[in-house]
Amino acid sequence: MDDAMEQMFNKATNNMVEKIVNYHDKSLMQWVINYNPDNDGYMFNDNPLLKIISDLVEEDGHSGASFACCLHNARKQIIALKP
């Protein structure tokens, strides 16, 4: 991945982490932590919580694939934040 693309991806991932962690309903963050993406993934899942996350980061202009990749990395970062 070239530097510009990596910077853009990191910015989008950090934005997603911030939006999820600071969302008024903490059950969203808990769902992200507990959800097992290995079963259904993120891209082809119609869980309404994914729509909330998508709306929160709408300004990043994600495709389905970039949303799924960012959420996968955001989940790792959010799990690492937990004490």
C-alpha cells in the first residue's frame, strides 16, 4: 500500500474508532467488541448496528469493502483500548 493510501486508510480507521467509542449508546461499542465477523462478515450483513456505524462515518465515503476493512481494523483497536 502506498503512503497516501495508507494515510487515508489510517485516517478513516481512526475516525471510525473515535465515532464508535464516543457514540452516546455504549452498547454499540460493546457489540463491535463482541461481534464475530468470521461468521457473517461486515459487508453483507444487515445488522442495524452496522447501518449506525456506516452513518457515523459517512463523510469518509466508504465502499462496502473499505467499510469492512476499516471496521475490522477499528475493532482490533477498540479491543486493545479495553482495560
